[in-house]
Amino acid sequence: MDAEIFDTVARVFEFIGVFAMAAGILVAVYLAIRSWVATKDGHRAFKTLRDSIGLVILLGLEILVAADLVRTVTSTPSLTDAIVLAIVVLIRTVLSFSLQIEIEGVAPWKRALLTSPQLMAKAARTAKVES
């Protein structure tokens, strides 16, 4: 009985993950069209579409990882299941990481190096103006 409930919960997570990606892609297309109509800038519309789809895929992958975790944690423990889960999570993590870099255009460790000096310079300018 309990196994059926957890299997159902995992299936619901899987459905939500796939639905989030499918619906999100439709929303991303809508946003891109709206951006193109408003600005007449195809490059901006394409960037909106690409970034939106990337974010939607990231969300869907996170939900699917949750489904895999529920399924693995609630099943009969076995080394094979743990290895399969590890491989699935590794693949999805690499995909998520790659998508994040593609969307933001910079690796996370470089983002910190780029934004910290900018934030410090902005704070210095603000402090100078207020003085």
C-alpha cells in the first residue's frame, strides 16, 4: 500500500515536471512574440525565447530529480538503484549547469569575479555622490 502511494507521488512529480516544461515552452514562445511585436528586434525576441526555454528546462529538470529521489528513497534499497539515481542526478546536474552558463553567459565562479568589483565600484560612486 505505501509503495503504491509513493509511486503515485513520484508519477505526479514526473507529470508536473513534464507539464512545466511543455507549458513553459508555450509561455516562452508567447513572451518572444510579444517582445518582437513590442520592439521589432528579432535578436532580443530570440534571446527572450532562448533564455525562457532554458529556465523552463531547468525548472523541469529540478522537478524530475525530485521524482527520482522520491522513487529511489521509497523503493527497496539496492546498490543498483543508488547507482542509477547517482547517474541520473549527475546527468541532470551537468545539463542544469550547462543551461545556466548558456543563459547567463558566464560560469558561476566567473560571475562572482565579474559582479563583485562592479558592486564595489557602484557602492564607491554612491558614497562619493552622497558625501
